[in-house]
Amino acid sequence: MGDESYKDLQERMDNPPLSWCPQGIPDGFDPDKCITGAEIFGTIEAIEDRQSTFGPWRMVVVIDAQDRRVGIAGLGNVLVKRFATLEVGQRIGVRYLGRKPSSIEGAEDYYDYSVVVG
């Protein structure tokens, strides 16, 4: 295999995806590397299984309508469940619905999302 066979990997490594930040730009984040807005749509390019102190989650990288690579962090119970069966190549739309009170007494509020796959 020549160097050309890895060119796509080099390109992705040199140009990491932007981050979808539906709740606004987090403190310390570079605003040029963050896409704000309540909705994101794209075709899934890659899915990475990750682990945190709160448990497993998925980073879903999409190619959006502007041909940008955008990472959607599948953190929190809602997105962990909705991202569990995603596959590369699927079209996806994610809408941030805001912070909602838990239906479980004594439990913390949660961040709610709507996810559609086509």
C-alpha cells in the first residue's frame, strides 16, 4: 500500500470535527470549533465508542449540509439510548429540547433531545 491509501485518514486527523454545542459555547471552548443551534442534521461518517466516569457513550461524527464534519457527543441518558443502534451511513437529525424535570422523585433534571434517523 502506498501513502495514498491513508490520505483520507491523514485528512481526518489533520482536520478534527467541529463540536455541536446546542447549549451554547462552553467555557474555555474555541468558538471557531463549535457549532451552536438547537438542531443538527447530517449523514453519519463515523461512530466512536467512548467511556467516561458516568459510563459508556458514543461520539457520532456527521457530515452536515454545509459539508462540515461535526461531532455530536452522545452523553446523558437520552442520547446514550438513542445513539445505541446508529450505524455509519445513516442520515440523522438531532434537536435539543432543553432541560427537563425528571419524572423520578429526587432525581436531577435531564437534557432532552429528539432524534430522527432516516
